[in-house]
Amino acid sequence: METEPVTYEVTDGYAVITLNRPDKLNAFNEAMHGALIQALERAEQDAAVRALLLTGSGRGFCAGQDLSDRSFPTDGEAPDLGATLERLYNPLVRRLRALPKPVLCAVNGVAAGAGANVALACDIVLAARSARFIQAFCKIGLVPDSGGTYSLPRLVGEARAKALALLGTPVSAEQAEAWGMIWQVHDDADLMPEAQKLCAHLATQPTRALGLIKRAIQESATNDMDAQLDLERDLQREAARSPDYREGVAAFLEKRPPRFTGA
Ligand code: T3D
């Protein structure tokens, strides 16, 4: 029986999406791309899912593109990798960013190439102490993709981003946390329990507001202060129309914990 390239499970109000090609360190092939996009769509559409947890099976998170699908004769025509970015990687990163629910990534092991940048496209990134982030592209004559040239300089600054991309030097999980590239590092055994705890918490929170917060922070990367103030005005207006806002204020005034429904 063929194993599913991605597994999907809903528990405690959140979806766990696991990249599942452990023998290849969960490298991306077409099947895994297709299954991952499907899983993200499913989680987005299911109102009972109020947060997502992306992780990998086995000892790695994701080693980027499956290079065994990329061998071509030295005198053969080069593959059109612009087309694969357009068709597979770019829609994936766009979907993660546009998803109106929080996406937590638990980087359980090495994250290389597109694997590293897909992790960085998630909203909250936790990593196991043994994990490494590698901008492996330069080692095979490619350019960082999956949003890496956007997210890395913003997360760690241009000097570090350039050195990481030009040298392909692995970044330890601890270094990634110290640089602000990720949220937290945890001992390997604690990673999943911590990730599950955070997702279970997120799944009880005002989901619509969390989606708007995510959008506001993302859009700030390209807005000036005036545009951002306008955006905050519009999103606040929208948030205030949600039943969860009413519930939040009522709970505060009644000195009781809020019961958010995600509406
Ligand atoms: O092509 C396009 O469509 C454009 C998009 C490109 C996006 C990209 O991601 S390009 C970058 C591709 N990724 C890489 O270049 C990383 C290649 N992998 C590595 O450098 C290393 O495997 C790691 C640093 C990630 C981990 O090293 P290590 O020593 O922990 O493990 P390993 O022994 O190298 O790998 C374990 C197995 O996974 C091994 O298979 P084997 O020998 O046990 O049968 C290895 O071949 C396989 N594997 C790892 N990465 C890939 C892979 N197989 C296919 N593709 C991979 N990317």
C-alpha cells in the first residue's frame, strides 16, 4: 500500500498536517505538493478548524525539492524551474500567508531549501533543538525561493540574510531563535507537546481577529505608516462586527473567561 505524502488529522479544534516522505526527509514531489495544498484548503474551509499545525514525519522537517525528480542529461534541456515555482511553490506560500487562521510550524528536524522557507512562511515557528535551517539553494546553483528572499532579510536583517543565502551555512534552532528568525526552540521531546498546547490554545481564541492580525502584520511589510493606519482602521471595524468581540468585552465586564466561538 502506498503511503500518503501528507497526513491530516483534526484534534482539539486544530488540524495537524504532517509532511510524510520520511525516507527523503519529506522532500517535495508533485504528490506531496498536491496533498499539502488540499490539506490547507480543507483546513481553511472547515469552521471547526481554528488553527493549523504543520510538521514533518521522521527525523527531518523538509529537505526542499526532491532532487531525484530533477536529474537531466548534461546536454539535455534545462527544466523550467520558473514554471514549477509558479505552479507549485508560489501558490503554497501564498496560501499559507493568506489563510485567515493561525498556522504554527513545528520544525522537527532539518529544514533545507524550500523546506526552510515554507517553515518561515508560517505564522509561528517552533523548532526542535536538533533542527537546522539551511538555505541550501546556492549549493546546487539555485536562488532561494518560496519567499526566502522576502522573509529572511525581514527576519534577520540583510547582512545575515545575504551570508546565509550565499554560503548555505546551516543555522541551528538556538541561533534561529536568538536572531528572531523563529519564535521558540524546545528540546526535541518537548517540541510536539508544546506545539499542540499552543495550537489548542489558539483554537479557543477569536479566530476572525487572529486572521485579521496576521493580515495587518503581513501587510505592514510593504505599507507606509499612513497606509498601515488606514488598514488598522478597516480591520478594526471588521473585527468589531464579530460576535467574538462582543463576547470578549462581555466576559471582561462580567469578570469571567471568554467563550470564543471563532465567529
Ligand atoms: O526544482 C524546483 O522545482 C525549484 C524549486 C526548488 C526548491 C528547493 O528546495 S531547491 C533545494 C533542494 N534541496 C537541497 O538542495 C537539500 C538537499 N539535501 C541536503 O543537503 C541534505 O540531505 C540535508 C542537509 C537536508 C540533510 O543532510 P543529512 O546528512 O542529515 O541527510 P542525508 O543523508 O543527506 O539525507 C537523507 C536521505 O534523504 C538521503 O537518502 P538515502 O541516501 O538515505 O537514500 C538523501 O538522498 C535524501 N534526501 C535529502 N534531501 C533530499 C533527498 N532526496 C531527494 N531530494 C532532496 N532534496
